[in-house]
Amino acid sequence: MDKATLLLEAADILNSNLKVKSLLENILNITLRYMNAAAASVFLINDRLKRLELYLMAGEENPKIWGSQLSLGQGIAGWVAENGEAVISDDARSDPRFYAGFEDMAAFKTGALLCVPIRRREKILGVVEALNPQGGAKFSQDDLETLMALSGEMAISLENAMLIEKFEKNSREKELLFEISKKLNTFLELDSILDTILDGLSEVIEYDMAAIFLVDPITGLINPEVEKSKTRGSDEFYPENFLIKLGDGLVGWVAKNGQSVLVPDVTADQRYIEFRSKTASEMVVPIKSNKGVVGVLNIEGDEANKYSDEDLKLLEIFAGHAAVAIERAQLLDELLSKRKLEEELKIARRIQLTFLPSKQPEIAGYDIWAINRSYDEVGGDYYDFIPIVENQYGIAVGDVAGKGIPAAIIMAAFRSSLKAEIRNNFAIRTILYKVNNLLFESIEPGNYVTAVYGVLDSQNSIFTFSNAGHNPPIFIRADGRYEELSIGGMALGIIPDCQYIEKPIYLSLGDIIVFYTDGVTETFNSSEEEYGVERLIRIVMGSSGCSANEISSKILGDLEVFRNGISQTDDYTLIIMKKL
């Protein structure tokens, strides 16, 4: 068979299955067949751990060996991986670089050897070896050139297989994070939330020990007692009354500075304080809420260099989900501990108020005023202004079907889901898609949330939004034209996998956007007439020269006149945003 035909045939075999394990077996089989060898082996380079990992070694009578390791430079294979040069030898055992450590495991004695690097775009991915030609022959220079050519095809297939494996791993991680986030939304008790976090973490990142530490908001100390923290995988226990001060050790440093750390070798980090004797590497990330660092998530490994930068990023995302759930649980615990059962409504209202902005937003080039009033002690309306990056702000308005405590609980779940997804995604349609699925899994059938979420780019005067079944915000231009912002999709939590459309609008001087909930336009007077959208538009147009606060006051004043003594019967939220 000529070399071109051989390479084409080899490429077909290599690309027939791009699962890494199957591909390695195909590489081995090709090497055995085309080199007419008694045995072959494949090593892959682990860049992070700076070593070669033997994934496969086989021949007609030899077992497969998985998981053995070589340092870069160790043995002939390690030398080839380090130097990128091929080796051909009639008697490998006489070569001073030869390493015989695998022969006892394989019950195999190496004679002649071909060893070539698997190279792709100047990067060495691994090494392939052909051992002992059949019939006692020797490997020729032509054999070496053939294996070098084959290694190029192997490199292309191996790179593709690794990319596919990485993509599939990322997809699995996102699915697991989604499932864990759903579980966290079902708990309000802190103890259950901490258990769920650690149990879920084991499905995302392999660890030998994991712990959550919570910062005492009064003393500022980090307390690892059972009621204050959770651990997994440790057979060593904290001494009684053991406290960690802010700044002490890796955990204390992260709690104080609010920054994540990845330590490949704890013995080389001066901040490390030994507690668990087996620990060799460690990742520590802060758990942040709106109040600052509320805790620390700690992962330890028994092997140096166990964790990568990608692992650290994944742990930070996980900590973001954990922070929302812990904050919710802590707020509930704090408030419920201060009141008796008969004060439940007042406590719930206080919880709800902590979810709403405590002051009016200040955004350069815009005049914004917002107001929320509940029909009962607690309500189902929600709004928020969320800084994303410089000059970009998320604006959210939502309304839960129903009233009272049930609506407030659903509103809290909606807020938690929305904030968690805003941290992890920039596309509005993706945020609403995931929030919809989380709510569908978390709330009872018949309940739902209508919402508008958009992002204001204050520098470029662009507002991009999507409307999830909510009362359309009114966009009134300075020249008197107006439109209702209805583009988006279905209300949240009704059916899964809904798709949402987002749309940008461009703002000019004097343009006004009015966000509102149905408690504004569906107000009735004593004649059972509805206030309506048209009346709202007339009031805003007639007040277009006023400030956002003044426009809001005129609307509320007109509502009072319209009701003519009839009491408010629904929650309402109103936001006026005017371009200056």
C-alpha cells in the first residue's frame, strides 16, 4: 500500500469515533497494524501536571494498562515529549534514557522501538510508540517516516476529540448547575441549603474535602461549628471553640479580601495553615451577597496541581448560586427570629422590602424614579436596578399572579433565579429562558410571573428588552409618538422551554419609558370604570416637560382622583425613565 493510500485509510479509521478513549484504541490498532509491531503504547501530555499519562499499552498477548504516569523527560517517551524529536532504536534497553517501570506490569520485554511525538500546530499532545517488530525484524527509516506521517493524522483527530470532550463536559456542568439551582430554590432553611450545596458540588468538581464556612455578621469571625458550617470528605475534626479570624489562613484571607485563590501546592503558599494533613492543593472562593462576603467555599485535594483555572471559574459560578440561596435563608432566619408567629405578615413585608432597591438609581444622562405600593402587608410586585458592567444596568419589573404571602414567596424565587442568571449570562433571551424553566420546576401549576427585563446602555443610549407576558412599557418619544414595548414571549413558569425575543430601542433627548404593573391601569372607580392605558399615556404626555419624580406624582395623584375614595385593591409598581 502506498503512503498516500495508507494515510487516507488511517484518517477514516481515526475519524470514525471521536470519543477520546475509542480514538486512543484506534491509534493503538493503527500503530500495531501499519508498523507490524508486537505492542504499542500511547501517552498523552497533562500540561497542568507537567507529566505524561499512559492511557493504553497492548499487543496480542499483553494487557491494557491505564493510568500509569511518567514525568516529562523520564524514559524515552518522556524525552520525546519534552524535546519533540522522534527516536528509533534496535535495542531500546541499551539506551540510557530507557525506563523499564511498565514492563513488569505488562509482562513484556522491549527490544526494538519507534517513538514519535503527536504534534499539532507546534504543540505536542502526546507520544505514540511501536515496540518489537513481528518476526524479530528491525524498524526501518521508512517505518519511522510512516509513523511520523500517521502521527500527524492522529494529532488532528486527537485535537478534535479533546475539543468535543471539553464541549460535552461544559454542557454537563451547565445542566448540573441548572438542576442544583432548582433544588436550592426549593429550600428556605439554611441547614438544608448548605447540605444541598455540598452534595451538588460533588457532582460538578471532584474533591477530597469540601467545606462551607459562614462569616458571623456580628463578630466577623468565621465559625466552623456544625451549626455554622458544613464539611464533606474529612475524617479530621475542628477542636471545640475553634474560630478563624478574618485574614488568617487561606479561608480567612478570602473572607477578608473577597477574592478567589487557587493554590496548586499548599506548602508553597505562606497564607496556608495546615488543618488537614493530607491536603496538597486547594481552591477557596468567597460567597458574596449584596451585603458583602457572607461565607467561603473551600475545596481541597490530596494531590498537588489537582485543580485548574477552569475548575476555579466553575466553583465561582457555583458560589454565586449558593450566595443567593444563603442570603435568602439568612434574611428569613434573621427576621423570623425577631417576631412571633402572629407578626408573620410584617416580617414577610420586611423581607420583601430588602429585595427592592433602597434608593432611587443614579445613572448619568437619565432621570429615573420608581415607586412600589402593596395592597396587603406583602405583595407580588417586584422591580430592581442591577449594575452589570460599566455603563450598563439591568432594569426588571415583575408581577406574580395572586397576592399576599404565596405571591411574595414566588416573587422571592423569581428574584433569586433572575439575579443568579444575570451573573452567568449576558443574553436577555437566555436569562428569561432559564428563569422560566426554573420557575416551571419550582412553583405549583397555575402560578406564574409576568415580567419585563432589559439592559440600559447609558453610554450609547440603547435600551434592549424582552417582555415575558407583562403589561407593555410605554415608550413616548419627545416628538409625541409612542409605542408599547410588547416584544418578548410568554409569561414565566407556565410551560417549559419557552423562547424569548429581545429588541433594542434607541433613546433621544426627552424620550420617556413608563414601566408599570397592572395595579396601575386596572384600577377601578365607583362606576366600575377602568383607569386604562390611554389615560396613563395622556397624563405622561401632558407632563413630558417635568422630572421623572413629578411625572410619577402626577400619575399617582390622577389615580387618587379617579378612584374617588375607592380603596386600592392590588399591588402596583411604577417606574419613569427619562433621557436627559
